[in-house]
Amino acid sequence: MFTVKQDGLFDAPHEAVVIGLFDKNQPLSGIAAKWNEQLNGQLTILLKEGDISAKKKRISKVHTLGQTAVKRLYFVGLGKEEKLTFEVLREAFGKLFKTLKEAKLTEVAVALDTFTNERIDANEAAHALSEALLLATYQFAGYKQKTNEPEKKLENIAIYTEADQSEIEASAFVGRVYGKATNSARTLVNTPSNLLTATDLANYAVKLAQKYDFEYEILEKDDMEKLGMGAFLAVNKGSTEPPKMIVLKYQGKETWENVIGLIGKGVTFDTGGYSIKPRESMVDMKTDMAGAAAVLGAMEIIGELRPEQNVVAVIPATDNVISGDAFKPDDVITSMSGKTIEVKNTDAEGRLILADAITYAKHHGANYLIDVATLTGGVIVALGVHTTGAMTNDEALFEQLLEASIETGEFIWRLPITEKDKERVRSSKIADLNNSPGREGHAIMGGAFLAEFAEDTPWIHLDIAGTSVTSKEHDLGPAGATGVMVRTLATLVERFE
Ligand code: BES
Ligand code: ZN
Ligand code: ZN
């Protein structure tokens, strides 16, 4: 709960008041100076001694020992004023809220205007604050039998600012929507595959559609057979879990034109199939639907904020498992587009299900295509775990996405697709395409393969194999699923032109 107020910060008995501190705020100025006065100049001493720090993302706590109505002051270091960015601010708030949660506080006040500079106004600061609160304090509920008391929650944030109250409320709401939707995606990704089958994913999408009044369609296996989705069906062949092609449509313009297609890889578990994964690499493959989760998260934001855009989301959902019915290396399959594919590796299954999903998105009128997928281990080798790999056939579309990603702090770096790369995916002797032409540059091979199905439609492929999950706790969340690309996709859609 956020409440926005203008006056009374000094006299309200808050559990804590939070103040942003820039480097140059020495000696203390503004609101901090006022508290310093009440505390007989003690803050100046603490600052000098280093007990309060203005260094970037440092959190310092001062107890007022009954001298003021407020019990504690928390200072958030913001570094050099001219260097503060939206991204740093969000992370600083993230760190703050983690600290406050650990301290078991339930209600705090934030002096919002101390977090602004020339570029970041109070509205943006409010967005960063509320988004960070949700992201940083996220926790996957898990399945342990509960014995402990339910945790105290940091629920009430009073935002004090001189800015327009209703505008700040609206900005805080937007940040909250972004944070909440990212957390929804995280929970989907963290859920094990026995509890999140393709059917479960489809049911989740239908609920989302009903809540936000999206048109939707769930294709069943026999629908897919009729449409000739041979690539998608091949991956599902070894499974007893029925595949689902999930389609959600959001129409924010009067006519169905300029449609953005968001396509998410929804492999609920990837064993590798007959090109089976070694046992260590198979662990965590419940997260192979993080692309689908990113798209669903973005659709949640779109449903809440209802931008004037048209969006079609397409999610092919299945597991990739083995049985006597499973597809095998050397099989040749026919995709919905008509292109034939020689399967050289059943573990390169993502590109197969996405091939038909891309074709189907175009079928639904998508004029722009953005696919998100945990596609290759190769992208982790190339870019590490903090940068999403991108490939595209359209500079202008990519520029727009890059801008959105800079704003959200979800880093993206582009990899090339050359004519030589295209030749490699077309290298099969007996079919149009080869799904695995060797390990050299194989993140690029994934992209080059998908490009064959995007054809002339402006398209971007985002490989999130490295960024969708993290092994370490960070300022904006715990270890586990990150919900990467939810915020970037939604920002792109909101700003799209
Ligand atoms: N789901 C994996 C990619 C992956 C790897 C995701 C590590 C998350 C973490 C994908 O289906 C896969 O197995 N890709 C193969 C492609 C290869 C066979 C061309 C890979 O990366 O090894
Ligand atoms: Zn695979
Ligand atoms: Zn996979």
C-alpha cells in the first residue's frame, strides 16, 4: 500500500523515515539538515565518521533514541548527483527494501524528493520505488510444510513529496504493476514441471485472458495436426502431456493493424529427448519455459495499463521427453510454413516449436515479431549471465527494443547473422533446414534458424538462457527465476511507434 502525502513528515511517528543522500550533501542539506538540527548535529558527526555513507547503494541506519517522533532514519547512498540513473535508483531502492524487510519493519515513510536529480523527477522516482519494493522482496512460496509464524510484511509506504499527489500515485501504481507482473513470471519459472504442465500453462493464460478481457485461443493437438504444425508436434511426440498452442490477443487500437507478436518458448521440461542431456545439465530444465513466462508477464502489464497498441501473444507449450513415440535424430519433419527440417539434435527443440509459433503469429496478423526463449547454452558462453543475446533482421525495431531495455536495466547485446550463418542452417542434404548445424556459434545458429520463419517480417530473437535464472541473490530479488524481459517487452509495447 502506498499513500502519498505532502506535509507532516517530521511529526508522524513512523517506524522509519528514508532519505536519499547525494555525495555533495555534505554538509547535510534539506530534510536531512532538519533532522540533524533536531539531533543536535549528531548526523554531521556520523557522516564524518563514515557511519552514514552517501556512496552509491550504501544503506545506513540511525536510531533517533527517542529524540524525534520518528524512531529510525535510513539513509540511502546515491553517489554523485549527476551520475544517478533510473537503473541505479531502482537497485538502491531494492537494497533498501531488502534491508527494511530483514529488520522486520512494516511501515516506513520515504522523503521522495531527496531521490530526484535533473533527469529523474519525482514520478520516475516513485515508479522506481514501487517496482523495487515488489521485485526486491519477492519470495517463492515453495512447498515446505509450514511450521513458522507467517512473516511480517513491509506493506505500508508513505511517500512524502511536493509533487502532484495524483501523478505520484499513478506512477507508483505503474511501478507496482511492473513489479507484480515480473514476480508472476518468476513464480511460473520457479514452479517444477510436474506442477506446471502445458495444460497448466494454458489454464493460467486463459485466466489472465478472462481477467483482462483478452481474446484467446488454445489450440489442441488435433487443431495443430489440421494446421500442419509438424515441427511443434514432433517435439511433443514422446510425451503423454498434450501440447497447447496458447494465443492471447489484446486490441488497443480501433483496427487490427501494426500488430506486435510476442512469442515465448514454453518447454515445461527439457530432457533433451534422445539427444539426451547429461544429468547435471538436465537439472533446472523446468525453467525452459521462461520465454513463455516473460510473454505472459508482459501481457499482465498490458492488461493492467491498456496501451493503445495491438498485441498477439503466441506460446507453444510442451515438454521434451522420451518414449517409444518420441522423435529421433535424423527424422525429417514438415513445419507449418511448409519448410522441411532435418532433426540433427532433439535437444535443439526450442527452435522447432518456435518455428511454428512464429508462422502462427504471422497467421494472426503480426506485423512485428519478438521471440523470447531459453534457446542455447551457447549464449551463456558468448555473453555470460547478465546479458540477453539478441538477433534481428530489422535495425529500427531493434533500436526501439534496445531503448526499452536500457530503461529497464535488462541488458541486451546483439549478435550478427551473416549470409554464411544462413547457409549453415540451410545445409541439410535432404531437407530445407538443419536444426543443429554444429556447435560453432550455436546461439547464432538458433537465431538464424528462426529467421527462416520470420522471413520478411521485422523480427527480433531474444536468447535468455543465461539471464532467466540466477544462482545468486541480487538487489532486485532472490536467487532463482529473474522474470527477465517482462519489463522490457512491456516497455517496448507501451512506447512502440
Ligand atoms: N533449453 C536448452 C538451452 C538452455 C541451456 C537453457 C542452458 C538454459 C540453460 C536448449 O533447448 C538446448 O538444449 N540447446 C542446445 C542446442 C544445441 C543442441 C544446438 C544447447 O544449448 O546445447
Ligand atoms: Zn534442448
Ligand atoms: Zn530447451
